[in-house]
Amino acid sequence: MIERRDVLSVAYLKKAVFTGSYEGMRFRFAVVRRKLPDAEQEETGGGEQVLEVTAWEGPYAYDATAEEKKQRRDFAFSEEGICEGIHFLNALWEEDPGKWQAAKAAW
């Protein structure tokens, strides 16, 4: 299982993307700016920051993996969002551990 101590802090994520892997599952935590409807966008100055968590089967890196093979979900950019992202990844792994273990065996 991926644990909170396995993912770097909010301060780190403000400056850089974090990637890791667990038993054949590769994952990425990145802060992205999402566009809002025009009325809301004017109030917030161009969009909102969210924590995008992405998972894909290894062995390839994020940029070398086809988009259709990635699973993404957005969370609040906060400590709670990081914890929810970890829960999302663990749930994906638990849904089909054989899929992830087969990817690990291919490495």
C-alpha cells in the first residue's frame, strides 16, 4: 500500500511534480491549473489549482505512456487532497492487483 510518508509535501508539490511506483503501478502527483467558467475565472484570476493524480501500468515513464492508458483524478491542492489521492491509488491497485503485478513482471 502507498502511505502518506511515501509522497512528498505540499511545499514540494508547489514547485515540482512527484512520481513514484508501487508493485507495477506508476503514479504522478502534479499541481495543474484548471480553467473555470468565464464568470468565475475573472474572480479567481484565470482558474484554480488542483492536484492531479495519475496512475498507469509500468514500466514506462509518464511521457512515454499513451494517454488512453492513464487514469486521472483531480483533488484539492492540500494535505487532505494528497491523502485522498493516495486513497485513490490504493483503491485502483486493490481493484485489480493482477493487472499491476503483471506490469511489474514485464519490467
